[in-house]
Amino acid sequence: MKRSYYKVFIGRLTSIRLYFAPNLKIAKHLKILRNDGWDKRAIRYYIGSIAYRLHQNDSIDYSFEQAHEVGSDLYAGMLANSNLSPKEKLALMLDKHLGAKIDNLGFLQLNPPGAFKMRNAISPLSPYFVLIRDLVIQAFHRTKEKSLNGSDLGKKIHLFRSQLDLTYITYIRQYFGLRSRLRPNATDFDRLQEFMFDNKVEADYSTGSSFHNRFHDEFTYPKNMKVQLMKDSKKRRLNNGRMVEFIINLDTLNFESEWDAYAKHMKDGKVIADAKLYSDEELRMIANTESFNYGLPYGGKENHVPRYYKQTHNTMDVKHPADPALRRQATKYYRFQKDYNKGGRYADIVKNGLVDIKAWQKVPLQKRQATYDKYVAALQANKASNQGIAQFLQK
């Protein structure tokens, strides 16, 4: 018998033993998984993941823990392999596994029952994110309604975006890199760059960020830039292009995130979402925050949007259900400026990453307003597409 066939044969035998062997711990785990709402196909995937660890109780316990950690690779695999419909999978995750409920202020609160929890930090490259994007598109975009607005599940899905944001922001903020080159006071952008270098991925800077540069009294010039991973993808399905989003302050090079505001208003692991408790500065963070993209934004001219993803960004991310009252208050107080080619004065400073960042940081603070005004005037006069501040300053 050839070695490859031998491995398959032994693997199947082991899987059968898992069903029938007098292993009380495994039997108990399988019963719990069935009570958790998993169907036979998902449980079969779980069994396959621990088959070769039959006699390693610690590993079996670890696999069981991972099956209850929403966002883990094992959890994503079980969700992907389940025979449930896309809507049923999303409902299973949100309602039964995460105990997601919208409170009286419109904020999505997670209250996972039993052993379940949301994974604290998830890599931007995780298959979990790609799976969730695909399930949302199948369940809501590829329907007659093409909207998240028509159901309680759709509303939860929209609000769940901020929970996804927290996981990948946390992952990058904890990232130290493979080369140990990061200094102790490394910025969030330093860590993001290190992550991209280690994993050989590129970021996209082409998608407009006027909604993430909101102002209260008078608009001056952009303070933040938008960075999306991954830069681009031609995949017809399970596409990860411009999915994970970061908003980064151009001066500090740290993330601008609503979660930095929420961190100051937590009780028993829940966000206290009463707008009256938040300062103007905290409202600014909430107004300008990042947002996970269920759909696929267009961005620059060279970016690809396969047919399967046409208009998904508009239907899933732009025309969304109501935000929490707290965010509505924040975006009412902090308004966005219209783009330079649509009657406004907004133009992204960064379109090409580091080259634009460095060029802008070299402009003295006292000269930035005048420089930006000339930049916008030149774009409007020439009716040119924005190529970033570095190209303008080189002229």
C-alpha cells in the first residue's frame, strides 16, 4: 500500500474511532457541539481536525476551545463546511454563539453564552474575514432586496463591522514582527508596515477618505489617511481586496479608531453608548473611525472588482441600516467636506503610501494650510485626478 493511501486509510480509521471509541471526553465535546447548533458536516470537519490527536488530551481540549472562539481558523472552517444556508450561518454565529443584541441606544452588544467568546486579536489575513464577507454577500447582496435594511439580522450584521474592526486593530497593535526591528515606541503604522513586509502583502491608499476627515467648525485640510488590505485581488470568489480598513493620523501615524473612545466607557465588558458621556475629542474618534468592508470598493483605476462583487460596496457598506445613536450624534457634530471635483475642498493627501506621507510631513506646520489650498486649486483648475501630494510638490 502506497504511503499516501496509507495516511488516508489511517485517517479515516481514526475518524471512525472518534465516533465509536469509549472516549468520554470526546463524546461529551461532540454532544456539546451539537447543542451549540452545529450540523453533521461541521462536526465532521471538527472531528477531522483532531483525528490525529486522539490520544493527546491537551490538544483535544485546545481544539474544543478553538471551536468556541469565534474568529479562530477552526471556527471559520466549521462555519464554512456547514450545510446551513449563508443566513443561517450568520444567525448561528451572531445569535447563538455571540449572544448579539442591539441595546436601546442602537449599539450591538455581545454576550456570548457558555464557553463561547469573540477572538481578541485576528490577523488581517485570516480566512475568517474572507468567509464573513462572502456569507454576507450571498445572504444579502445576491437577493432581490440587495440590502441589509430589511431584517433584524441585517441590522446586526451592519453593526458587527465595528466588532470585526476591533479584532484586527488589536492584532496589529500587538504585532512585533519576524525581524524584531520594531522599537518600543513604534507607531501603529510602523507595526502595520512590518506586518505587510513579513507577509508580503501590499496596501491600497486609493480609496477616498473624506468620511474619515470630518470637522466641526471649519474644514482646514485632511488629518487622516485611509489604508486598506489587501491592495487588490482578481479572485472571482473569496476576494480579500480592500476589505480590512485602517484610518491613520498623518501626524502621529497611529490609528484613529472609535475603540479608543469606547475603551474609556466600558462596564462589565460592554460599551456604555450614551453620547452625553463622551467628550468632543471622543466623538471625533467615533466619527472618523475605520470600517470593515463587506463589499468590494473600487478605489483606484487599476483596481479590480470582479463581476460577483459589482455594487457590493454600495449595497452592503454605503446604504446600510442605522448606526448606533452615539455614532449618529458624532457624525452630526462632525461633518464631512465634499470632494474637490464635486463642489467641495476635499482632496486626499496620501494616494501612494510612504512617498506622500513623507512629503507632507516635510511641509512646515505653518505652511500646510497654504500648501493644501494650492494643491486643491491645482486639481480643480486642471480637472485632474488626484495623484497625491508628493507629485504636486515635485512640480
